[in-house]
Amino acid sequence: MFDKILAKLKGERGKTSQVSDRTLEDTARALESIIVSDEILAKYDAKKAISTLEGNINAVVSTEKTNWEKQKEEERKAQSPATPPTVPNMPTTPEDPTQAKIKELTETVSSLIGVVGSLTKQTAQEKRTAALKEVLKDTPAYYQDPILAQIDKMTFAKEEDFNEYVGTVKTSAESFILKAKESGLNTTTPPKGGEDATPKTEISPLMAQALKVVTEDNKPK
């Protein structure tokens, strides 16, 4: 009966069916103990059996496909970097009035320090200019002006350095006045806005060279 049962099953199998010969053979062997006569075989619905087998195969294929897709998705997630947890937005803390006042006072103090520093520097510069003018008061303008013009550009690490510079200028000025008098030159500075009451005296080449040397000595090194 095995061959008859197998033949009937193959006859009901469609051309596009996924049921293999091996599956039909296993099914025929399972039915061999039940279908023992041609009468029973004639009543057996082989087409329904084929449909059931195809349904089982489709279910297995669908399950395997789902499992495969799930496995691939898990592998993809494992390879992808973990998404950092979302940090909830923290409520904005209102600014402390005390801190705001401290900040305002700090800015005001910084501004005042800058102003005081500028005034202090200006006052110190004025004192130094006055000190130089004092030691140069008996020299003519053409001697004073180059020296006074340089003081704003000069820097001194400490006040002692400036005092030493003033001493050098004083010595040079006294030397200039002495040499000018020996040459018969007028070293007095005429008042501003007026003319020199005394006639101008021509400077000899020798005196002009001495003046140049003295002026060069007073320039900052």
C-alpha cells in the first residue's frame, strides 16, 4: 500500500508546492498502518493532507525568518554605540540678589582701581616732569625740549633710578651752562609770547658740537 499512498499524495501535490518527495515518503509510511485497503485509500483526502503539510512548512519558514531577523537586530544593536540617557531639563535657579550685588560691587571696584592707577601714573609723570624742569630752568628751550619730550617715553623700575637720571641731567645741564658762558652765549630762556630782550648770539661750530654731545648724553639708553 505504500506505493499507492505515495502515488496519491504526489498526484495531489501542485507544481509550486514546497512539499518535498522526502516529506511525502515519510507521510506515506506513517499512513501505511492506517490505510490498509484500496477502499480506505479511495476515501482518504490526499489534497487536504498536502495543504496541511504546506501550512506546516510555511509556519516553520516564517518562524525561522522571524528568529533570524530578531538575531540580526540584536547583533546590530550590540555593535551600535549606546545612546546616552536623556537628561531632563533642570529648572532654572533664579539669580541670588546678594550675588548680583557682589558682582556689581566687584565691577565698580575694578573700574575705580583702573581710574586710580591711571591718575597715580599721571601724577607721578607730572612730578617727574616738574623735577626735570627744575634742574633745566637755567637752560634755553632748545636744550630743555628734547629732554622733556623723552620723559613720557621712559620707564624706571624704581624711583631711585629716576633720581639718578635727574642727577645726570643736572650735571649735564650745569656743564652746558658753564661751557656756554665761557663761549659768551646767552642761555636764558625768553618768556613765552614775547621776544628775547637780548640780542641772539651766534653759536660757534665748536659750541654746536658740544651741545649735540650733551643732548645725546641725556637721551634714554
